[in-house]
Amino acid sequence: MSGADARDGDLRGQVRALLVDAAGAYRASPAEVVLRRELERIDGPLRVAIAGRVKAGKSTLLNALVGTQIAATDATECTRVVTAYAEGEREAAWAHLADGSVVEAAMRRTPDGGAFVDLAGTGEGAGRAARALRVELPSPRLRRLTLIDTPGIASLSAELSRHTEDFLLPWGRASTGGGDGGGDGETGDGRGAGGADAVIYLLRFLHAADVGFLESFRRTGLGEATPAHAIGVLSRADEIAPGRTESVDLARRAAAGIGRDERVRALVQTVVPVAGLLAQAGSRLAPDELAGLLRLGGDPVAVVDELLLSADRFAGPAADTGVPAPLRAVLLDRLGLAGVRLAVALVQLGEARDPAGLAAALTARSGLGELQALLRGQFTDRADVLKAQRALRVLDDVLDTWPHRSLAGLRARRERVEAGAHALAELRLLGDLRTGAAAGHGLGEDRRAQMERLLGTAGTGVHDRLGLPADAGPTEVRAALLTALDGYRRLAENRMAARPVRRAAAVLRRTCEGLLRPAAEGERVAEDEPGRPGR
């Protein structure tokens, strides 16, 4: 366990103790329900919501992340209720109904091996009355993350859009212990009852509704949440330059441009491009479908180019190709026209020569791997910190809503926990650097980027924080840390520097000091290993 991991675990333990004591003090009251639920959450997987406008590709991305076709993607508005996907021993689903009851729903199989939740047997009108769904799958991908699919923001249905806002922004719309059902742990009714610890926000371009929602999430959803709680995804990235093998690079540049927008920088850690349909290619395309793409890639270029002019032409009758129309229709459904164009181009250029190679090439160009690495480095690796921060905000809300003089000591303990938690100080500083509170005052772009990296925006490991290659040895790591420590110590003590800059440097100085302890231990271990020179 690294030094950071140990500190984060200790923070979780301190916050858990606060919640236990507070729940005991509020025994047999609505506040106890909220606090007990938060206790369950702090020991469970991180809850990450997938949000965005209608048809942004949320359900498609969720399927790719889970690794199976589980969320509906073929309707005008696929997700009509908030749906949580968690790890379980078997495939199962439960519907949380408006009357407060919870009933098991049937899981049905689709012809292509996918699954869906059938609400028909849960009672008359249950489909309309369902406020939330919980789906459990025996998937290791859900061991550390519970993924939550949400209805589209700015939905055609104001009610559907409100479901998402109520879930993700429980502090902004609902009241503690309120809601018509009293809160069920999935829907977001009542402060602390639902919500998410972090969010993946999908956008196809920068829209005022996207900025407005993310601003609300930062301001109210998590109580002064920082950009560390959100990752932006430029979705359907293969449609930016359809059919061109360099479409990934073009999409990456487009995502970087959105990420540099000061409004976006203040709201999300980064923006990465992902093509959800391509991301599913490796697990969803059948052997005959991959073979069909390979045959198309081998047909005369002029014939294929004409066939790919439009979706109607591609799926219609064509005498000059050996791929039958029904199979072409399936390929169009699986990959979309842009994905089919890319697959054919990869075959024509010789970058994919067999079914396995084609599936791998499509998945590699989807951007899914980069997003998964980002989720590990930014969400799961700092899950204890994100959950602890949320739990402290819930505790604040309870103490403010149900004040009691006997709990003054508990509030003082809570303040001491936050004041002593350096990981929380790092999150606050990241927010200050991104929102401008500490971004000016003579800090150049290079220095600000260096500070953000040291705070973990490129990953929470010591190599990531220092910008060192993965094979850098303990001696090299320690030397880089000492250099950074000396620089931030000098800056923190420089009376000519602005006060926000000195405060930022003091936080980063402590970060370096915390990283030095395990780095020094690693150097000693390396020196003691026989046959291995110290670096």
C-alpha cells in the first residue's frame, strides 16, 4: 500500500467513525436513515453516473464499459429511469416503485446475446411507476465502480430530464428526508439518499446546456465539488471524420480543444474522445459479421465507396458485393455508418487482415482504453477520498437541518478531520487552479500544469504526478521529489508571491513530503536487492 493509499484509508475510517456516532445520536429519526445509508455507501463501490444530453451515447458507452449489451440503445430516448449497474453473484434486477416498494424484475435475453430488464411482470403500471432500477451482473468490471445510466439532460420529456437532475443534484432540488417516497438509496430523493460520487459527462459538442448542468453539479451536487469529480467524454468520436483512419487523432484534437475552454476546465478534469459503437466491436461483433467487413474491404474500392455514400444505400440491395443486404443491415446497426467506413478503410489499408485483428483495431481506435485508464487513475484510485468528501457534506447537511446543542462536539471533530486530511486539501487546490481562484497571480501555464499534474490529474501514482517514465527507478523518483519539494518550499516562503500562490505551494510541499516517505523506502529496498544497482 502506498503512502497515499494509507492516508486515504485512514480518512475513510475517520469519516466512518463520525457517521457512526452521528447515527447513534440521531437514533430513530429520519436523519439516522440518511446517515446509515451513507455508511453503506462509504464502504461500497464508488458510484459513477453517466450523464449527458439526449442521444449523446450514454447507454452505448455503459455497455462498452460493462462489456456486455445490457442497456437499451435502440429507442429515441433509451433510458427512462435512473438505472444503477452493480456487481452481483447472478444477473438480477429490481425496480424501485413510486409507492416505496421494491420488486424483482425479469431479465430477458436478446437474440444477439444481450439482456434487458422486463418490467411487465412487476405489477400493473410498474413500468410507468418505476422511479429507479438496480441491475446486478457477475462482472469484475463493476467490482470497484457502480455505473449509473441516466435519462438525457434537456430531454424531450421534462419529467425524464428532471429525474436525472434530481438524482445527480440532490442538494439543489430535493430536501433532506423529503421526496414523495422518502428516498430509497437509488433514486436520489432526499439529500444523501441517492446521487453520485462522480460523473462521466458525454457531449457531442460544447452546448450551453452542458456547461449549465456541469456548473450545477459542481456547485450543488457534491457541495463545492471540484473538477476531480467529473470527466468529460466527446462521444460518437468516429463521426467527427467518418471513414478516415486518422479520425481518432482528429477527435483527440477536438476533445483537447473543448477541454482547454476555461468554462470546461473549471468543471471537468479532462475531455477524451470515445466512439461507443467501436468500443463494443470486440465483444459484440460475431465471426460472420467480422468476416463480412473483411469481404467488403476486399471489394473494388469504387463499388464500396458508392455503397458507403449513405446508410440507406449501404443497407439496400446491391449486386456488386458478396455481402448480403441482411448482414449489411446488421453491420450498420452494430457500428453505424461511420464505424463501417472505418472498418473497411482499415482492411483496405492492410491494418486488419483477419477477424481478431479487425476487432482489436476497432477497439483500439474507440478511445475506450484511454477512458478506462482515466477511470482507474482518477476515480477508483481516489475512491476513498471522493466518498469521504461526499459523506462529510451529507453530515454537514444533517447537522444543519436537525441542529442540536449536544452535537457541537461532533461538528468540531468533523472540522478537525477535514482540516487534517491532505487529500481533501489537494482536491480543493485543484478546484482553485481550474476555476481561477489560484490560477492568476503570475502563475504561467507551465507552472499551473505542473501543479495540476502533481495533484494527480494524470494519475495518482508517484510517477504520474512527477511526469516520470514508468520505468524510472527509486533514486530517480526521489531526486525529482526533492527538486519539487525544494521549489515549492521556496515558493511557499516567498513573501513577494501572492498569498493564494503561497497557499498552493504549501499544499504541494506537503504532497511532496508525503510522497517522499514511500519513495525513500523504495530506494532502500532497491539498494538491498542483490544484483540490482541503485539508480
